[in-house]
Amino acid sequence: MEKKIKLIIFALLLIGVIYRLVISSNGNFIFNMDNARDMVDVREMVVLNKPRLIGPTSAIDGLYTGPGWYYLLSIPFVLSGGDPYASILMEIILWAIGGFFLLKLTSRWGKMPVILVGSIWVASNFILLASQYAFNPNPVIFLTPVLIYFLEKFLENGKMIESIILWSLAGLFLHFEMAAGIFIPLFIFVSIFLLNRKLFKHKSFWIGPLVYLATLLPQILFEL
């Protein structure tokens, strides 16, 4: 990337982070029943030493997501001593990470597309709302550009590390949002079939689905 584009990306992300911090300051963030339920469950894990094999309930009664969201949420919980605002800071960090990869992908077309896409990423009401409350589908919104970035890299290079990161994200998405986790593997397979079928013969490709299946172990153990 050109130096000017790097500076533009840095400036946009900095503006977005400051914007979100100002809006959410003084307790001005969303904390509803779902957030309270998650915090209670995470407290049981951290304070009462009760690890979980399943996460929040899905829209289908009796069907649960994986526990990945709870373990992710436990990081700000531990670091802050249980302050709910720490989970908002985590969402803002995830927003910045996703924004960096999104703008890195966009930078191939020059400065103006970076500015346009970056402005939407900073100011879109939908994306802004997702960074103002800690909800398990939100990381999928923020980290999708990261998944697309590593999918593109894997299609180009076929490297093992790119396959592992790609399929790890796909597995984590299943923990955060079940619909996304189910369809993303299909999206990866179709992309490889259409753009680089030779990868099906590489060991790096077949390691990926095994990594994806490994992320399902908590639910499998729970069912057993």
C-alpha cells in the first residue's frame, strides 16, 4: 500500500474509534436482557469456575450456539473485574480490526474507494449500533472482512497458515451466529471450486475443514 493510503486508513480508523468512545461514554451504551444473561453466564464461568460447552440459545427452542462467545466475552470480564463497558470496548476493537482488513482489501483501487468505504464503515448507523452493545452475532459483522481477506490469500497462495486462520474464523462464526457458520463453509468450497480447483489436492485445504470441525468439539461433547 502507498504511504498516503496507509495514513488515510489510520486516520479513518482513529476517527471511528474516538467517535464510538465518545458516544458510549458515561454509560451511554445498550445493556438489555440478552446482555445481562450473557454476563451472568460468563460470571459463572469466571467466578464460580463452571466452564460451559454451549453458548446462548438460538432462535430455535432447545438449540444452542457454541460457547465461543462466552469465552471471548470472558476476556473483557476478567480484565475489567466484570464491568459491562469493557465488552463495548471489545466490540470497538473488533470493529477496528475488521475495518483495517476491509480498507486493506479496498486499497487496491486507490484512495477514493478507501475514503468512501471507510466513511461508511465509520458512520453507518447499522455498524455503529453493533459496536454499542455486546451481542454474539456482532463479531461476525466486524470480522467478515478478515475472513474474506484470508480466503483471497488462500486462493492465491494455498498456504497452510491461511487455511487454518480461514477455517478457524468460519468455526468461530458458527459459535457467534449459527446461520453464518453453516453457510460460510459452503461459500468457501464454492469459491475454491470456481477460482482455484487445484487447492482441493493440497494438504493445506484438507487441514482447514478439520480445524473447522475441531471448533465444534464443545457442542459434540455436550451432546454426548
